[in-house]
Amino acid sequence: MAFKFILDEPDLLKDCVIASSSLLNEAVLTVDSNGVSLVSMDSANVALVEFNILAGAFRELEASEKTEFGVNMSDLVSVMRRVKSTETLEMSMDDGMLSIKISGNAKRAFQIPLIDVKKETKIPQLEFPASIEIKTEFLEDGISDAEIISDAVIFEADPDSFKIRSRGDNRTAELQMQKGEDGIVSLEAKDHVKSTFSLDYLKKMIKASKISDVASIKIGNDYPLRMTFTVLDKAHIGFVLAPRIEND
Amino acid sequence: MAFKFILDEPDLLKDCVIASSSLLNEAVLTVDSNGVSLVSMDSANVALVEFNILAGAFRELEASEKTEFGVNMSDLVSVMRRVKSTETLEMSMDDGMLSIKISGNAKRAFQIPLIDVKKETKIPQLEFPASIEIKTEFLEDGISDAEIISDAVIFEADPDSFKIRSRGDNRTAELQMQKGEDGIVSLEAKDHVKSTFSLDYLKKMIKASKISDVASIKIGNDYPLRMTFTVLDKAHIGFVLAPRIEND
Amino acid sequence: MAFKFILDEPDLLKDCVIASSSLLNEAVLTVDSNGVSLVSMDSANVALVEFNILAGAFRELEASEKTEFGVNMSDLVSVMRRVKSTETLEMSMDDGMLSIKISGNAKRAFQIPLIDVKKETKIPQLEFPASIEIKTEFLEDGISDAEIISDAVIFEADPDSFKIRSRGDNRTAELQMQKGEDGIVSLEAKDHVKSTFSLDYLKKMIKASKISDVASIKIGNDYPLRMTFTVLDKAHIGFVLAPRIEND
């Protein structure tokens, strides 16, 4: 057996898999002694998704060597959706299949096929002039507000404030938060920076807010966005999203 | 600035706008020292919608002169749906746009365009031989019951009872309430009166039941219906619906 | 009047009618001094549905002689959905129509037409080598698990365990319960038996789990399934489902 792991909090993996699946059709998962991880670009090459369930989150993690395997994300999601929060999840590789066992009052088992996925993806090295930690409910509000106006949204920061804006066809929406206000956990920005992103991608990315009440956002000027949701010592899921270059 | 108002109970305006929007594509709103009001016919000229948020409902109401402006109802509804009950709503006119500000933990702002709407509508003078105040849950039951039978519904009153009936294709439904019963707050009828109405319109009108537990209904014989929902000293929304002339 | 009955727990009849209606377009109901019953095959002749509301469940049951009448199930369901749990349901035959009266705070009445339904259906005499009583939540889990894999599901029992399995296109799902485990109320099986059934039918049948937390399942080898849900001394609803003959 290439690996076997047991999770008592299956939602960590479930929520990361479900949030990833809205951007990815297939993906490579890696299991090693550090935990379970995924790094993959969406098929349009606009967004990178990566998550990591850390070794400390597992009741049991047997992975003497590193194993990489490809799966169809819709296969994996359909099984993960069948796991309840209170159940225990066991995953292993078995006869060239991915074996998923769920233990609650009943014992349930699933097998799904492995697939060949060739692409290797690296998380790009980026430097961001602005970093914001924001309560996810405000991030969700800003993105939902923008949705009624346009299919693009502008993230904008300066040393004192963070804004989510959109404009289109004689209509505008803007959410503004000042440093020190309740929804802003931290804000560091050297200058005024601003980038425009696809609303459709952002809506998929913020599904990951299920795992954390706070989102970390890093932006620049007409530069990619990095958005990360973290469960301390247990898991994180992050995204890198290419900007739209637009005149605003 | 032509006007500015601040509402601490945004649901008053939100619920009236949403209920109106199911019948109206566009409308003229009027702001003056008496509050905010709307009077408009639906595009088929079958129903009149009017609402009024009274001056006493506002934390602040600056309107030295009367201002009338047209809006696309779907624009206005999409913004109003973004307001939470606990937030404060500010509305003003700004650079020929309608400016809507929402203050909760974050500050959010929207601008939507004004449009030209020419029609002026007056509430018709009508005299009704029968008036009923009914708890909205019973009204909703009667209308939902009728829905499984027909696309028309008969409202019928006599000095002692109020009925909501429908018949079609060998099937009937009837809700009957006696004067003095729990669901009837008041009932005044000189004679037996009966009129038939479009179920489709009634279903849209009773969406306004969100603002009040009691509906005021006035009917006659093959005569229009007047249905009103009131929040004492703060707001009301009312409808006048033309009857269907049918053999029953 | 051929019969009249009054039910203070309308959900007994409502839930049986709704569960039946997902398999039946029309049906014959029988009212006699034993209660109200239905026995009918679905139009594809794959499943038999039968339910019985026992005399003890009624506040009043007037049926000096046996009355049989046909109804369109969608007519009956649309009226039954309008009954609330706390209301009282009265049913009688009136002028060749089925009359349904609902009493809560308002009095509501419906009439729907009777129809001619010729077929008489008998519950087949079957002998089953395996009987399982299982908590419905586990049955629902097993069926929902199977749904992500295939359109068929295998029920399998041996003296010590009960399994719900499915397999298809390189994927498998299996729920397994051991005799004595929490979800298994009882298990009697002489041998290992196994039959395959249509998932689509099973999904419709388990809607009847609303009336009981425990399902009785009887199976054999490539043999029909009998599934029953019972409210002690008041009602039961049961199904007989033909097996799919497949190589597994």
C-alpha cells in the first residue's frame, strides 16, 4: 500500500476538495509524511489552486514515501459529499484505485479510478505590496455587491483602507473598510494599489471561506491576487488569480 | 442635493420595493417632507401598486421640495436585496444618479441610473360595499388552495362570512371564515358581494404580507379589489386589482 | 353518503399518498370498517405499492359497506399537500366527487373528481429467505451512496451482515452493517442472498421513510424486494419491487 491516512475531521479535506473542484476538472494529489496536498492550474490557466492538509490534522498518516496520483475531481467530490462531519474518513490506494472508507454507525466504502494527469504545477514566486486580512463575511458581501453591477471586480488598497469596487453601464458598487475597523484584521500597504479580477473566479474561490472566518488577501498593481484561507496547524487552501488588464 | 434620507429599518423600504417589483418594470418614486412614495400601474394596466414610507419612519429626511425620479425596478431591487435588516440605509440623488449607501460594519455604496418615466398615476376613487381585515396566513392559504384548481379566484363576502373560492374542470376549492373567528379581525358587508380575480396577480400582491400580519381587503360585485398592508405610523403598501368578468 | 372519515393526524394519510404518488398516476382507494387502503401496480408493472390507514387511527370512520373509488394521484396529492399537521382532515364521497375538508382556524374544502380505474391488484404471496429491519437513515445513506456510482443497487444479506452495494465503470460503493450494530434492529438470513434493483424506484420508495424511523426489508436471490414502513396500530405503507436480473 502506497499510503493510508485517517482523518477524524473529514471536513478539512472535504471543504478543500469541494472548493478546488469548482475550478478544476482533474488534479494531482500528493501524499507524503507532511500530509496531503494539491497544486493545480485551472484549465483556462487563469487561476492556480493549492491546498494542504498538514500531518498534525490526521489521526493516522502512513506514507513512507511520496505518492502522487491523479483523480477526476467530480469523482472525488461526489464521494466527499457523502461524508458527514462526525464520521471518520480513511483513504488509501488499492489495486490501482483510490479507496475511501467512511466509518460512522455504518461502514461505507468507495473506490474511484486513478487517472493520468501529467502537468506539474509550481506555485509562482510573487511579491505583493499590499496584504489584507479580512473577515470572510465582508469579502463575501463585497463580491456579492459587485455581482449586481459587472462581471469584474476591482480590489484596491492604500495604507489606510481596502476597497472592493465594480462599475459598469452607469452603475457602481463599492465596499470600503478602514484599517482598524472590525472587519479588517490587518492591513499593510506601502502605496495605493489596484487590480481588476474576474468575478466568476472570485465567486468560486470564496467557497473556500467555509474553512476559515478570515481570508488573507495579497494584491499589487495590475498584478495577480493571492487569497488564502487557513485552519491553524491543520490545513490551508490558497488561490493565485491572474488580473484582468482593464481601463478603469 | 435634491433629497437625502436615512432609514434604520431598511426592511420597510426593501419589502415594499421587492413586492412592487413583481408587478412593475419601472416606476416613479416621490420624496418629499411626507416621506417616500410610489404610485404606478403595471404594464398590462390590470393592477395599481402604491406604497408610502411615512416621515416618522426615517432617522433623517431632508427634502425641502418634492422630488420625483424614475428607476428601473430590477436595478433598485438588486441593490435593496443587498441590505441586511440590521444595517442603515441612506439614499440621495447625486450627479443625476440614485446613490444608495449601506452602513453596517463595512461601508457600502451603490449608484444606479435614473430613467425617464412619463406616466403619472392617480389612485382611483372607489367605494366598496365590503371590507375585511384578515390575518395574512389565512389569505395565503386561500390563495395557495385556489392555485391547485384554477388560474382565477373568487373573493366573496356577506355580512357574516368571507370566502375565497375557485372552480375549474370538475374541481373546487373553498376557504371560508365566519365573522368573529380567529383569522377575521373585522368584517363589514352590507350585502352579498362577489368578484373574480387573476390568481397570478394575487400571488404577486401577497408577497407584501412580509410587512404586516394583517391584510385589509375591500371588494364589491364584479368590482376592483383593494388590498392593503400597513405598518402603523411607518409604512403601507396597497394594490388595486381589476376584476375578471366571468360567469361563475 | 358512501363513507365519511375524520383524521386528527392527517400526516398519516398525507405521507402515504405522497410517497405512493411518485410511483402511481392513478389508483383505487378502498374505504371500509378496517380503514383506508390502496393496492396498485406502477404503470411499468415493476413495483407494487400498498398502504393501509387502520381503523384505530381515525377519530371517526363511517363505512358500513366497502367503497372503492379511483382518483388521479396528482389531484389527491395537490390537495393533501395543503393540509397542515395540526389540522383535521375529513373525507367523504359527495355527488360523485371526492370531498376533502380541512379544519384548522379556517374551514377549507376541496372537491376532486372520481375516475374509473379498472385494474384490481393483489399483493403477491412471496417467501423471503432474508429479513432485515434497518434504521431508515442508514438505508437512505446506502441508496444515496449508490447513486453516485450507478443506476442499479445490490441488496445483499447473509446471517451476519447486510450490504447495499453498487458498481459501475471502474467505481464502487458499499455500505455494510453487521448484525448487532446500532443501525440494524434485526437480521434473519438463512443463507447468502443477493438481488439487484433499480435505484430510481428505490429512491421513490424511501420517500415513505417519513412515516417511520425503521424500514423492514425482505429479500431473496434474484427475487423481488419487499420494503415496509409501519406506524404501530395506525398505518403502514409497503412496496414490492421486481429485481433486475444482471450479472454482478
